[in-house]
Amino acid sequence: LKQPLPPSAVSWVGAQPGCCAMRRITNASAKYALVPQSDPAMSGNNSDDDMRIKAEAVVQRIQEDNARLITRESELQQEIQSFNELWQSRRQPLDEELEAVRKRMEELAAQMSRAREMLNPPEMPEAPGPKFLEWVDGMVFHVVCNLIVALNLAAMIFGPNFPGYVKTLKVCDNIFLVWY
């Protein structure tokens, strides 16, 4: 600013010790403008000492806050541990009862399956005939039989389309007949 301002247009803002004061300037063109009262670069060592003192105060305040938080954290951890111990002692009888109930349920399930086996007769009675032919009643034999039937059907359906394989198809027909 090149012209001095009238005293009514200037008010002081932030005038605290160790702080650079600001002047609030009011004029017709701008509602408010903040202008520093002094230049920190021109103030010399005094400003550096003030900055160091402020920084040390901030560090000390942060350390005090941190110490309070560490103390509070320790208190909370102790409360949580005592809470867990209290509820563990109350929970133990319930856990034991739950285990006993689950064990009893398993026993009842085993008894139920035995009772159902006694009520229902076996699905299929034992096959008549000699014991050495029991394999005929097995799954493998049924699969082989179904495979032979499928191959026989395929030979009957697709055989006429391949006249060069007439001899081979006649041999297959005889094998299928022997199987049946």
C-alpha cells in the first residue's frame, strides 16, 4: 500500500505474543483484506527463536497427548481382558452343556438309523443260485450288458450305410447273438 490508511479502516487481528499480527483493511473496493504487520524474513534471529519455542511447545504437547493415549490404551486393554475373563467363566458351563447336547444328538442319530434298519427290510433279497455267480448281479456286469445292447443297436442302424464292412458286421452280429 502506498498511501497510509485512515485509523478507522484498520483493525488488528491475531495480535498474540510470538505471532505476526495482521491488519484487517476495509475499503470501498474490497470488503476485507489481510496484510501482515511485519515481514518474518526481515525480523532476524528473534523470529527463529520464536519459531523454535513454538515448535518445542507443539512437540511437548504432542508427547503429552501421546502419553495420555498410551495410558488410556493400557486401561482399555485391561478392561477388555477382565471382561473376557468374566465372560469366559460364565461361558464355560454353557460350552460344556452344548457339547453334551451335541454328543447326545449324535447318539440319538445312531439309534435312529439302527431303528430304521430294523423297520425296513433289505431292498433286495439275496439272489438264488450258486455263490460263484454273484458277480452277475453286480454293477460291472450290468454296464457291460448295456454296452453290448448299445453296440448291437448301432450296428443295426448304421450297418446299411457302410457296405464295405458287411463281413465285419456279420461277425459282430454273431458275437452279439452268442452274448445274448
